Amino acid sequence: MKTIKVFILFVYLFPCFSKAQTPIYFPPASPQNWDTISPASLNWCDDRIDSLYDFLQQKNTKSFIILKNGKIVLEKYFGTFTADSLWYWASAGKTLTSFLTGIAQSEGALNIHESASQYLGNGWSSCTTAQEDSIKILNLLTMTSGLNDNNPPPCTSDDDTPACLTYLADPGTRWAYHNGAYRKLQDLLPIATGITINSYTNTKVKSKIFMSSGTWVNNVFYSKTRDAARFGLLCLNKGIWDNTLVLNDSVYFNAMTNTSQNINLSYGYLTWLNGKSSFMLPVSQQQFNGAIIPNAPFDMYAALGKNDQKIYVVPSQNMVVVRMGQSAYSSSLAITIFDNELWQKINELDCSVTSTQQHINDYRVYPNPFTDYIRINALNKDDICELINTNGQIIYSGTQINQQDFTAIPKGIYFLKINKANQISYLKLVKL
């Protein structure tokens, strides 16, 4: 019996030893000297790469990069945008802020379990002193400050003035995507470290990973596309650049890239997580079932910003994907249906993968545009349909969509998700 157990253990572990993981390549300081790997070596089809580029161009993309094991597989710039052009990260910069916070903690400049007031002083919000003192740095990292994210005008969700930071719930009891609260973390970092956030970023990250660009302007980070890819590569290697420990705290990094609280399972420390059983979105308190980007690898985590700024990191595939540009659709949210469409295109690059386009072509939706009812041919009684707006909210979910009256829903663009025997298709609809 002991021999059998040993044999079973060997068989179970054998795959771990039978294929050594490809080492990650780290590009040198010169932006031009970045090794590449051919798409053909990954069995990627040229016509599908062209289809991906056409899709990206149609969706207002300015730049796009895919790294595999640190090397560039695909790199494309659109219009007048070039490799030397700067672009804003928007809320994708939140993940960089989280990374900087981890460095500050590892150096003893702060402790995320301390009250934010220990650094900001009292009066940084309209809360009582007791309420203010109960908000920890950790709450700012996890979007659980309890501060009201929906104050009436003239306040906005970005406003971080004391008058617009009001108490709504106890810290840790409510998740809400709140830019105003997040910005207090950026105020806190210079106080804790004793230098500006630009100086801290330059010293602790940019110089370590040879970023040739990158600056904070009014709480927003700007850089070249390849420098965004360098940060993604740093995250892929868990805060280590080649042999340099940039973030010398593996516990913090693991917490940053895993579920940080039990309200929104798809959120770490200012970082979005895929593959969880449920998720919440900005400007909503609704909880949705399933992964946040179903077509993406389930172990993926991401820095995401408004108007579809993307830095995706996929540990299981040693892959980093960066997309910069204008909004793919009318929504300015950090997460839209574009994420799922993009990953469908990435998945289909492999020549051995059957394109889902033929499956999509099986369906015909009419009328489109529609005003009240829609009809879908080739739909089986067990096929689950979801009608989703551009904010990612599910308007309808069920198996009887052909019988639903959508007269009352607002006019605009919608997406129809069809689950046919676990094969997912998406179609674009217009409501008049």
C-alpha cells in the first residue's frame, strides 16, 4: 500500500517536473532593444492577427502590445500614435498606487492597518473624528472606506474635498468604487514617505525597471505604451525585476492580487481580479454572478481605467496585454463588454482554436435596431440569454428572451450574451 501511495504521488507531481517553466525575459534599459518572439512560434494565425488589429482599430485603439514570457509577440500603433506617444492610464494607475503603497510599507514608512488620519490628520473628511479615525489605509486600498460615493452636486465621485467625503457606512461593511476616497491615498503617500509621489515613483519603480517615461499629473499617470508593459511584466514576476526586488513584500503582493474583502470578490488592492464567483462594478451596488471577464483566463488580474485603458496580467500563460486608446463604446467605465470581446479575439489567435465567429453567425436577431420585442433564430429552450447594457449591468437573464417586452428600457447600445451548452457568443443590439 505504501508503494502504491508513493507511485500515485509521483504521477500527480510528475507534470510539475516534466515541463520546466519558461524563464521570463526582462528588457534592457534601451527602449528599442526589446526581444521579440514570432507569432508563428506560438501557432498564431496571420489572418486572425489581422482580424484582431481590424477590431482594435474599429474600437478606437491607439496602441496594443502582447508580451509572452516578457518578449513582444504583437505590437501595433494606430493613426498618428507611435511608440513614443504618451497616454493616460486613468484608473489603471490605481494598481501602480497600490504597488507604491506596498513598497512604502515594506520600507516601514507606513502600515496599511493604521488609520489614514495618522498621516492625513483630522478634518480630511466631513466625518466625525471617531468615524474618520476608523478608516484605515487598508480601506482606501480595498474601496471599503464607507464614505459616500454618491453625494449630490456640486460633489462628484472624483471630489476629495472634505465637504464631499461624508460618512455612509462603517469601514469594511460596504464596497464602492470611489475615486475621491482613493485620492486620499495619493495624498497620504507623500506624507508617509517624505517625498512627492512622482519622486517616489521614479526612485522606487521607474528607475528599477528602466521606464523611459511616466509621470503623475493631477492624480493620473501618463506613460508610453511599452512602459505600461514594463509595469505589467513587473507584476507578472510578483514585484521582482530580473534579480532586483522592487516590492520586497510577497505577502503584500499576494494580497494585492487576490480577493481583499468578502463583498466584491473580484477586487484586490486597487486591482481587478478575474475568475471569481461574483463581481461588482463601479457606480453600482448590484452583485453579478460569474467571472468579470468570462473569455479571459480565470487567473488573470488587471489594472483597468476609464475609456478602456488595460494592463492585463496572466500568470498561467506568462502573458501581459496592454491596450491604450479612446473608449471602445460610449461607456467611460473601466470595465465594459469590450474586455470580453477583446479576449475572445486573443483566444482565437491560436490556429488550433476554432473561431466562435461561425457560432455567432448561427444566430440572427431581428429586428435590430429594436423598440420592444426581439426575436432570435436557432435558439434552443435551454440556451441562456443575458441582455447587458454598456455599463455591464444585466437587464435580463433567462431562457425566455423571445417573450420579453423591452419597451421600457432606455434607448442605446446593448449586448446580447448567449450561453449555448457553455459556448458563449455576444451580439450587439441597438434599442430605439
